[in-house]
Amino acid sequence: MIRSMIRSRLFLSTTLATVALLGTAAAALPYTPTSAQGRAEQACRDEGVRPNSSAWELCLSHVTRAYEWGERGLAVQLARVAGNARESCLSYGLKAESAGFRGCLAREIDAHSDLLILGDDQSGANLAQLPASDHP
């Protein structure tokens, strides 16, 4: 009886140690971006948006979402919008990396993104007259 209890405790201890070891190994695996995020990073780079630039996170968020929706064409267009936003904001006389420049980038990218997304709508509904909760 005592031997069976000792074996049970030994088995339980070994099992818990194995689970802990596997959990530690899984947590140590390097992060790999999702397929959509990896493609978004490449699309943004292809359009001249550099990592650590003011437009990088904005580009990634819009383009990743489009890839997640399965909209490859839209993703490429959104990356192009992010790439063009820098030139537009500089042409307004804003200094790169200033707060005004970052705000301009956000407005440019958001405005053009909305136009691309709404322009791609195939529902036939007049989105301007629908309540926000009814938008496709």
C-alpha cells in the first residue's frame, strides 16, 4: 500500500515536471508574425514605408486587416496610400516626425482608406443614409 502511494506520488511528480518543462520550452519559442502581418510588413516596405517611421504602425494596421479579410488588392492599395501619405504631408510644409506630421499621416491614411473600403462596397446601399450599425 505504501509502495503504491510512493509510486503514485513519483508518477505525479514526474508528470508535473514534464508539463512544466514543456510549458517553459513553448514560452521560449521566438515570435513569428502571422501570415497576414508578414505580408502586410512586406507590402508596406514595398511602398516605401520604413519600420520605425510615423506611418509604419498605421500602414501595418490597415494592410494587415485587409489581408485578414482576404482582400489582397485592397491591402496593396492601402499600402500605397500609406506610402503616398508621407509625400502629401511633406508637400503641406510639415516637418517629418513632428506631431503635426503624424496627425497629417493619420488623416491622410484614414481618409483614403475609408474611400477605398467604401468604394469597394458591392451592397448597393447608400452608406451615407444608413445608421452606422447597418453598414455592411
